[in-house]
Amino acid sequence: MTQDTQPTNLSSAEASRYSRHILLHEIGLAGQQKLKDSKVLIIGAGGLGSPAALYLAAAGIGTLGLADFDQVELHNLQRQILYGSKDIGVTKTEAAHKKLNETNPHTQVHQHVGKVTADNAISLFSDYDLMIDGTDNFPTRYLNTDAAYFTGKPIIHGSIFKFEGQVSLFDPAHQGPCYRCLFPHAPSPDSVPNCGEAGVLGALCGLIGSLQALETIKYLIGFGESLLGQVVIVDALSMQFRTIKSKKNPDCPLCGSNPTITDLNSMNDRDHCKPKSHHSSESHHYPLEIEPSEAKEMIDNDSNVLLLDVREPVELQICRIENSVHIPMGQIPHTIDQLPKEQHILTICHHGMRSMNVTRFLRAQGFSSVTNIKGGIDAWAKQIDSSLQTY
Ligand SMILES: [Zn+2]
């Protein structure tokens, strides 16, 4: 109990407000003081940033920065719970500032209106202890994780695609991989739609944003096991949580032994949102993602194609495509040596997100001919084979 004997400057009103935190031995007065002394920047005050900001303000983070350039629109309200109908047309940071002040007047809110760019990211991040990435597109995500790397600051990654979400911690000061160790280069803009086009489930944003807030609190106080070197993947449809280990990639273009990205302006893939020109020409030969109909044609006409199903065994019992090879996503890193580099691997899962992760992972490991099947077995059942049971 030594931590609670350290002096704090919490007022009696604050001690009372945070009493349910303080009662937890892992937090105590000392932990609560650490939260008060912390500065957290939330990039993107949207579906993920909303729950993260509300929980972190309520938790007593001393300074919360909010970076966003948008105004509140009607279609945001389905998931962006920082805002209400009266906020439509108001700048998000402004509306959020007001709401967070109501939630907890002890938390100082700093508004950063405008886009985070290669020119301002380093100085912005330098003012904070930790970043939360709540953005919904790849160029910004790469910029944020690159800038976190160059400033040596931790960043809590969160993302959503349809019914699946991911959370991880990248912390260059404490080893572990960076985002580019997992996904070296940004995908082409048309290969992965953002939530503006793809649809997004509000409650899933709530779950992922809350997990980001929770990781932030654990990190700042220093208790529990962090997500350093681990990615949590949530499948809302089956309500399964999986954790996959992520390793540092020695050939990583950012943190590897021979980096090609040496400052925020030394790369072009964030701007153009496509692989860098030095990427092997082989990888251009195969698209990152194809439609089920194209995949079907390849499988029927090319004996060098391997269909790799990365779903869980229980899902296979519901439906599977004939002659597919089954390795659940979590097993891929352990079985990578058994996969044939000379074959064209087509990856498939339920809706296309897990298999996209596997596609990017395998490409990062040197498999250039890997392609994701868009929409997964669900789309396959609808477009190719209606005898397959959907779920
Ligand atoms: Zn890296």
C-alpha cells in the first residue's frame, strides 16, 4: 500500500469523484494522481474517439487533446455519442469540449481544429504522453503511427470494419512492433472502404473506443498486461475475442534495420495511399483484393491457386468451400513455414476483414502472391454458391 502514502494534489471533491477508482488497489490515490498528471491526444473525435474521450474525461485524465477538422452531421449521431441533435453544424472539437466539461470540469480539454499533417504531427504529438488513434482511413492511420514512432510516444490503435474491430498498442520506446511491422504499406484507396461507404455498427465503435480508453488508463498507471505486441480482434457477429501476437519485423520500412522511411516527409504511400515504388514488382502482379467471381474463375482455371480459409473451426462446421485449406487466423504466424510461397494464395474468412489481415501479414512476411477475397464466404454464398449456409 505504499503507493497511497505518496502525496497527491487531488482535492476532496476529486477524491470523492474518483473514489471507485481509488478503491481499486491497482489504481489507488497514486494511480489517480498519474491520470490527473497525464496528457492524452485523441485523433479523430468520431465513432471511436467519442467513447474514448468520454471515459477518459470521466476517469480524470488531466488534459485531453482533441484533433478533428469536421463538423457534426446528422448521420454521425448513430455512433458518435459525444454529440446530440443540437450540435449539428457545430465543429466537433467545440461540441466535444462542451460535453466533456459537463462530464468532468477537472479535465482540461484542448481543441486542435484541423487535419493532422506531416508538417504539424511531430510538434502536436510532442505535447502529449500518449495518442489514441480514432481515425477511419489508412493515410491518416499511417501518418499517426509513423509520427508516434518518430516522437517515441505510445499510440493506441483502434479500427473497425463492418462487424469486426481491432485494438493494439504500439510503443516504440518499449520495443514491440510498429504498425508498419504488421502492415508495411498503405493499401490502395479502393481496396478497403472507410466507414463512410461501408456502414458501421455504433455499439461496436463503443466497444473498441472503450477498449482504447481502458488500455490508456492501464498504460498511464502501469498495471495489468498491455497490448504491446498483441492485437485484439473482436468479431461482433460471433462475439469472439481473439488475440494474435505481433512481432517486430526486422525488414520493417520504418523501425527495421534498414529503414526507408526516415522522417514524415520521406515516404509517399500515405499521400498516394498505395505501395511504394521500391516494393517488389511481383507484389503488383497480384491485386490485394478481388471479387468472389474473379476468385472462382482463378480457382477453376489455375491449378497453382491455393484457397486458404482463416476462419475458426466452429465456423467451418457451418459452411466451407470445397478443397479449401483451413488455418485459423491466430495460427497463421505459427504455420507460416508450411505455406507455399510459389502458389497464389487466395484468403477467405467470414466477411473479408480477418483474411485481409492475413493477406497483409503474409505480404509483410515476403509472400508476394496473396490476395484477399472481398466480402468473404458470406459474399461467396450470395454470389457464387447459394447452397452454402450463411450465418
Ligand atoms: Zn516496424
